[in-house]
Amino acid sequence: MAGFPSKFLQRLFTTTTNALQPDEPFVIRDVPFVFLAAILAVSGLAAVFLLLFLWFMRNTMASLVSNLSTWLGEALPGLGPIVYAASFGYLTVQPPRFREPDIFSHSNLCRNCEDAVRASALLCGRRGRLVRTVEKIPLFDSLDEMQRSWSGCQLCEALLSNKKQDDAQVPEVRGYGTMNTPVPSGRPRRRLFLRLTYRRSSSRLSQGLLTACLDDATGVTEFTDIAISTGPLKESGLRDPARNDSWLFTGSHPTLDKVARWIRTCSETHESCQLTESDTGFLPSRLLFVGSMSEPALRVVETKTDSLDEQNSRYVALSHCWGGQVSCQLTAQNYSGMRDSISPDVLPQNFRDAVLVTRHLGIPYLWIDSLCILQDSLADWAAESPTMGLVFARAVVVIAATASENAHGGCFRTLPAPTYELELMRSEKAREQCYISFGPHRSSVRTLFDTRVETAPLTKRAWAFQERLLSRRLVHFCSDMVLFECNSIQASEFDPVGVSYEKEPYAIREGRIISWFEHTLLDPLVRMTRLGGLDVSEKDRARRGIRGALDVLQLLGRVPDQPTLAERVEFSKRWFDIVSAYSEGALTRQTDKLVAVSGVAALVQTHARVPYLAGLWDANSVLEMQLLWFVVGNVHPKTEPYCAPSWSWAAVNGRIGLLPRDDLQTTRLRSESIVFRAQVRKSAVFYKDMEVEDATNLIDFGSLSLSGPTADVTLRANTLETLYLTLKGGILGLGVALEFFPDYDPGDIEEAWATSQLYALRLLTIRHSDRQERHYGIVLRVKSRTVRPRREATRFMFTRGFGSDSDSDDDDDIVYERIGVWTATGDIGGGNINGPPSSRASSSLTGGGGPRWKRRDVTVV
């Protein structure tokens, strides 16, 4: 072994020499294997050392590249166009800029927009200077979140203002006809991105255009681009050419003259804003007489006893936030004094401004809640509150102190001179700023309502919901402008003519839906030109939004015979448009939840003649569908004291949605596509042991008897902390998962629900064209197992529940409460459980070893 190295080197030399001789051919097998291995080992070691060298020198290399790029950028001003052209529009050059910590000191951006702007290489540059020409930066989790979180952000407003006008692909909207936020359903919403795009023209290679717009994860956008510019720092923006100095105070004579013109035009030309002959006789019990501009006065009048001018008995109503205790109130003690005269000095600012507007409009009477209802009399409140909805519905116009957080905030605002170049960020060091060319006059009317009204303090008040919805005309005094809405249009100071509400692809005549089509077919305007000999013009089409929902609900209930499935589905969807918007409002007393929307419900009930049950409607299988409401987002603790039965959305806090809404929107509305699994046997609500049916009545108890397939379930939570129910049984006994949406937060879930016996009741199955089924139902738990005497027939006859089969003789009253809803896709067992109830009262279906579903009669309170 000692001679191994010398012999190896000798052989290696001999082989190499022979290989280099030209008269003998070289053969690879003549090269020793060890020689080849040595070459590979040396090459590998060299590669490893090179990689380690590059790793340890990475910062130095990056600095060298940056310095080289900087030198090239200074030496070659045209480097950007060259890189853009060479990369076929994929790359450009952007040096670092706007790196100071206080670049947003003079702008008004939300936190999400600030983070997105800082993260943009197109806006703030990069050390290597080479950046991509298209960026998508996460902005908000959904369009709904973006609109709700708006608090004056200039970039958000500019992005939202550039929504495309063609909204045919957005059939469901919330708001009052303009807000294109999808109403809540059980499906996740698409995430929003800020998409920045840099373009260069081939004919003008030295110039480029940077634009921004909203985008989603699918790459489909409903918004157009806005231009972003960079230039020298300006200490003050340019004046807005759309407004003059007299408009800088929203209580100025030019502004109030514009309000008067809006009201006059609406009264003379808008057919849908007029009162019928049967509606003209109503007057509130009390009004404030305000006189005129030349002869001012202020006192309380009784409309039933005082002599009012019948030719001019019109009145204005004020909608405002109390924001705590109102200093000036009508009480039994000061009643006689206020009948004589009221000093303007004692009025809060909201009241004083409303009096001034009323006089300017030439209307002699004004209604204000705290001055027209005795605030220390429960009897007077009980007498006046049922007609609260009519007060706003019959007013000539409603003045809304939209931007005021309390009674002292006032309607009018003094404003600084507006600009039309809105700054995004600035660099004091480089004396440079980045801005967008945008101002309120460039905003669409829809965006102005989204940003000035939908997020305002008054809109967050639940009582103000029906005040706004029921009013024929309403003037919003916002934080920086005045907006107008009625049953026909919405308008702004910058667009006084206004825009009409968006329309649905159907019309309603004599309570029937005409030209009901699915949105996935041809363009609705083309499809609806004629059907069955009936012309469906643009003006006949039903309106979208909350005001449109109220119209549809009143019209659909007038069907003389059995409504179609499409009409029943649309009725439920439109009602929950209203419920969803209303349920976001705040209430000082949770017991007012049904009372504060009773005016809307009473109006629907008057025209539609449909039974009303604690926030839901009981007619033609509508109730079975409406029981599938759910709480959107985070759930809250259970409402105390009693507000409504557990099966009513009024029993919980939070924003409410209809769980199967998306499936109802996308499936074909045929009897074989939508299967009702359960039936409501009896329903009733009571107040002081008397059954009530009117929407304006108070309630203190409600009960619902249901017959449908039920199954035992257990509660579990997955790793994402999403609650699931597991059906007992299933293949190999593993069970079937049901997605669970709880109604409220019980505190300790393990203690409150996991140890309780829970039951799933199937209500609805929706079958899609691809034969995919989705099931929906409610989750129940035992509330009481006590033996109770039968109630009188006028009260409610309880039925037996899960404790026994439907044909059992057990007389125990087992009462249940609802704690949530569930949904599942695919086969969950149960087979064909939809026969006549009598034939399957005690049947038990396992679906081939699957979960056990059994039809039961249950009572839910």
C-alpha cells in the first residue's frame, strides 16, 4: 500500500500520454474511473465554494448592482424606455423615493391604503431600480369591508368612484339603490387588490402613464383606472372649479335654493314620489308651527283641536341622532308653555337648523320627535310610536342631520376651499409629491352616498333606518356637501339632475313577476322586450336596493292565488335586503329591535296582506325559507332581556343575512330544484297572553311548530376554529360534517353546547344543474322538558318533540330553542324523506348506513 500513490501517478501519466498521441485513437475506457471521479469531485467542490462566496458577498453584490444601476440611471436618462422596450413592457426603472417616515403627513389615507402605497415599487421605487410594470397589492378582504371602513380616505373614494356603469352582472345590492355591496350570504367574498399599471406609448417613448384601480383575485374588475402623477411639491392644492365661494357653507341661500328646486321638481315630475288620495289625510298628533322667513314663530300645535290651514297643512320631519340626552323636550310640565311659544335659544343646533330650512322652503310645520311626543308619558309614547312610520312617509321632505353625532352637532358645515388634486404622499427632502387628479365633483352620485351617507353617524342609528326608507324625499346634510334622494333619483350639488336607481331584469304587474329570467342567460334588456304579449319597458322594471325592495315586497303580496316559486324566493330575498341593512344599526334599548322597523313591516303588511311573525313572514312556504337567516361575521352574546323568539333574527345582535342566498341566485327556480324538507304546522306570537298579528304590536312570546327530518348531532371545532356539527352514523360510523353558523356567543362553548344534546332539522335542499345538492337547516337544543298544561286554543297548542315519535302518547311538552343554522354539500343521508307526513311519521332513514334522519314534530320558542 505504501507504493500506491507512485504507481497510480505513473499509470495516470502513461494513460494521459497515450491519449494525447495523435497516431492512436482515444478511447474513454482508457481513462481510469478514479480519474473521472477526481474531476467530478474537484468540479463539485469548486461549485460549492463559488456558491458560498456568492452567499457571503450577497450584500456587497446587491450594493454593486444598485450603484451600477444608479450610475447607469444618471448616465442614461433614457434607461427606462429602453428597459421597457427590451422587456416587452414587463419591466421599467424606478429609483427609490418617498422613503421618509412622514410621507403621509399631509394626506388623508386609511391604514390599508397607506400600507399598499408603501409596498408599491412603482410608487416608491426599489433599490435595484428594476420593477415590474403591473403590481397587485392586497387592500381589503372584500368590497363590503372597504365601503364600511371608509372614513374620509381620498384614495378609497377615488377608487370607488370609478365603478363601471354596466352593473348587469351585480344583481344583488344593499344600500338605498346605489351601494353595490353584495348582501350577506354564507359564502366568502372576493378579496380586493390595488392594481397599479405602468404603460408607455410607442409614439411617445419618453413618457409613461401610471394608473390604479380595484381588482380581485380572479383578475376581473368592475372599476376603471385613475391616473397617478408625480410632480414638484405644492403647498396648497388648486381650487375646485365645480364650486364657488357661496357653496362653502352648506346652510347658504344658494344651497337651500337648490334644495327647494329638488323638492319642487320631484313634486311636479316624479310619479313614484306622489301620495295617493287615500294617503293624504294623515297628520301627526302634534307639530311645530315655525311661521315663515318674514314672520317667524315657534310653538307646538295640536292637529286635531287647533285650526290648521287645510290648504297648507304640509309639514317637514327631522331625522337626527340624539347622542344622549336632548336638552329641549316636550313634557307634561312645560306643555302649556310650549303651546304658547318656544324660544329658539333653548333649541339644540339640529333643531334650529331644521327650523331655518323649513322656513326657507316655505312650509309652515315641522315634526321633531322630542318636541312632538310627551317624553315623560309612556301612554303618549304607546299611542304615537305605531304611527311613527307614517309621520316620515307623509312628510313633504325629511331633513337628515346625517353628519351630526348628537342633537348639538347641527346640520350645516363651513368648509375649506376644496381641491381637485388630492395628495397621496410627499417627500420634503426631494420637494416632490405624488397625487391623483380627483375631487368631489368627479365622484359619482353613488360614491358620494356610499362615502358621505352610508358610513355617517345617523345611518348607524337603527331608528333612522325606517325614517329614511319610508320618506318620499330626503335631504342629507353631510360633512362637506348636501345630497338629495327620493323614490325616483339620487342627486348631489355637483349633479343636481341626479341619477335613477338601478333596475332588476324583471317587472311586477298585479302582484306577478313578469319576465323572470336567470341572470346567466342573455342580456336582460334584450330578453325583456316582450313576453306573453306584455311589453316590459325600462321604467316598468323593478328597482334594486332598499327602496326597490320595499316596492317589490308591497307588490308581490297582492297575488290573488298561489304565488310561483320565483315570487316566493324573491319576496324572501328582498325582505332580507331590508333586514340586513337595518340590523347593522345601533339601538340604545335592544327591546326596540322590532319596534324600530315596525313601520316598514306595517307598510308591507298593509299592501301585501301577509301574516307577520316577529320579523318574518308566514305565507306560502316563505317562512320555511326565512328561518335560514344567519349572523354575518362575529357573533355577539345573547340578547337580554327578551326581544323575540329564538327563531327570529330579532333575538340576536349583529348583521343578518340569508344563508342560501347565493344558491337561490344561481340555481334554476323550479320545483325540482328547490325542495322544502320541513313544514310549519302552526305559528303564533303573543303579547300579554293575547295572540297578535299586526306588525306594530309588541310581543313577549312566540312559538313555532315544525315537522321535518331531524338527526342527532355533536359539536366539534376544526383547526381553523370553525365550528362544525357531526351527524351520528355515516360510513363506518365516522359521521358527516355540517358547517355550523351559531346565532350567538354562549361564552364557554364546551360548557354551553358541546355537552348538550343538539339536533339538526332539515329545512331546504337546493339542486344545481350539475346535480350537486346543498342542504340547509337549523340547529336546536332542548330548552325545557317540564310537564306543562295545555294552553288554550287561542294561545298555542304545544306539540311533542324529540323525546318521542310523532305517534307517541307521551304528553310531556318538550320545548326547543334555536342556536344556529347549518349547511352541507353532497349526500348527507336521509334518502327520499319527502312523502306525506302521515306515511313517514315514525320512519327512520339511514341512507345505506349513513346518518339517521327521522321525521319529528318539534316546538321552538
